[in-house]
Amino acid sequence: MKGRVKARESHRIQVVLDQRVEHNYSSDFRSDQVAIRADEVYGELQPCMDEINNLIGLSQVKKFIREIYAWLKVCQKRRSAGLTVDQQVLHMVFTGNPGTGKTTVARIFGRLFKEMEVLSTGHLVEVERADLVGEYIGHTAQKTREHVQKALGGILFIDEAYSLARGGEKDFGKEAIDTLVKAMEDHKNDFVLILAGYPAEMDRFIRSNPGLPSRFPIKLNFPDFTIQELIAIGEQMLKERQYRLSVPAREKLKGYLLKEIGRGWNDFGNARHVRNVLEQAIRNQAVRLLHSPYPTRDELMILRAEDFQFTPEGSSKSHTYSWYT
Ligand SMILES: Nc1ncnc2c1ncn2[C@@H]1O[C@H](COP(=O)(O)OP(=O)(O)OP(=O)(O)O)[C@@H](O)[C@H]1O
Ligand SMILES: [Mg+2]
């Protein structure tokens, strides 16, 4: 098959648990380092590559993907030339604040690794502490093993993974970590484990467990989006939904987001917050147009400044009951 990576020719890529080389992607790359190039043809990987490429920002993630792609391609060529094929650990740590794209990227990685034949199914099982930690001795190991089983062939994504270390030695979280480490040995190359969470907490968590740093050699940082990136994300989301911003609406949204960024809260919500604000504005536009007998196509598409209503505290004001913050 043209353009397809045949990693499974050697029974999939070996996941080596004790590899010492650390690939640290946490330092920021300049955004002009285009990672996935338009002049490269990715064959069946193209839809996933396009999806990654269409994400705003995230240059480190894009660069990493191209490295993995290049490495798989070269592995193929080395194998054909009768050379030994390198082994890589693909378990990863994602650090970043809420709404910076961690789950979105993990989901795309799953599909991409399936296309690359690194994983057999590429599905994503997303869990958090409560899904893994039980209430009595043995319960945690059982719950954790069940989720590992569900994730086989795909990705096990543990959000706020640092919370497994909460409570110290006597806490059942430790049992979950031990079970995961064992599962990584038992099922070596059958799944990819991604641990995600706030940067500082994740660093502390990984360093506090001597067995962990070498098992998670890939660290991808998801930085907070800049104001330009947040606006670009918003405009992309609207374009997909066939809406657009009027010039004053864009300015109003920008002013609001700048204020939110200025507060310096790491739970501000980044791209997710932008999505919530836009969905509220879409509802407000609908209410505005409700009694307009013949709205034009343009009117149906445009969100005006008046559709963005923000309370003095900063949160988006709702006409109706809202779960969002
Ligand atoms: N780089 C991006 N470009 C465009 N949209 C993005 C980007 N990153 C995230 N989004 C959008 O923002 C929303 C939130 O992203 P996502 O759920 O992946 O964040 P997260 O980091 O997993 O957050 P949390 O830590 O709270 O789980 C989604 O709707 C997603 O499509
Ligand atoms: Mg998430």
C-alpha cells in the first residue's frame, strides 16, 4: 500500500520499558518550525496528519508526530536493508492546563498509531483517579486491571494522574500506580499509556516515583494559548459551524479573553472556554433572531457584539440555565 507504514512487519514496534534516553519536548519550539510539511505525502495517514495540522498552535506536538512518522519510515527502510530496527517507548506524559488540547490530541494519536500499525485498534479509554482507585485492599488493582484490559490495542489516558499519589503510602492510589507499572510490563506493546495533568503537579508526581521517569520518556507540553491562538481557535470553531464574527464582536471577544488571560488562573479553560463562550453567543443570536420573520443567510451566520454578554466577574452571561463556567 502506497504511503503506508508497515511497522507490523516486525510484529509491531517493541516498547522498551527501561530505555534511559529521555526525549524531552517540554521546551517550547518556535511556531514557525512547521512540523508537518505540505510537500510531504502521508498516504493513508493524511486525514490524521491534516487533523493534527489543523489544530492551532501545538508546534511541539506537530514536531513530535513528524519525528515518529520519520522514524517509522526509516525503520522500514533499515529493515529492507537488513539493518537492526530501533526500539522506542511510546508511553507519554502530557502536561498542560485545562482546555489546552490534551484529550483532543490523545484521540488523534490513537487513530494515527492505528494507521501506522503501532496499535491494533487505537481507541481511547479516558479515566481519572475515581475510575482506578477502589475502597478496599485488592479493589484498586482489580479496577485498574479492568481499565487496562479495555484499553488494550489503544490508549489508556489518565487525566490528573498526579492525584494517584495523593494521600501518600497508605492511599490506594499507590496500588493503582503499581498495577499500571506491572501492566506496562505484562502488555509491553499492546497499549500506550498517557498520563496527563497540570505541569507542576505532574513533574512532582513523575519524579517522586523512581520507577516512572524512565517509563515515560516522552513529555509533551501543552502551553496556554496566546490571545491570537484563542481567537484563531474561536474563528475555526465558528467556521466549522458556518458562523462568523462581526468585526465589533471579534473585538469584544478579544477584549474579554485578554481580561481572562490577565487574571492568570490556570483553570481558565483555554480553548474549551472559548467554545463555551461561542456556544452561549450562538444561543443569544438565536434568541435575537427568534422573532425576525425573514433573516437573511448572512444574518443567520453572523454573531454580533450584542450576542456576547459578559458579567462584570467575567463569565459569559446566559439567557438560560448554563452548566458552564
Ligand atoms: N489546538 C487547538 N486547536 C483548535 N481547537 C482546539 C485546540 N485545542 C483544543 N481545542 C478544542 O478545545 C476543546 C477542549 O480541548 P480538550 O478537551 O482536548 O482539552 P484538555 O486539555 O483535554 O482539557 P482538560 O484538561 O480540561 O481535560 C475541544 O473542543 C477542542 O476541540
Ligand atoms: Mg481532557
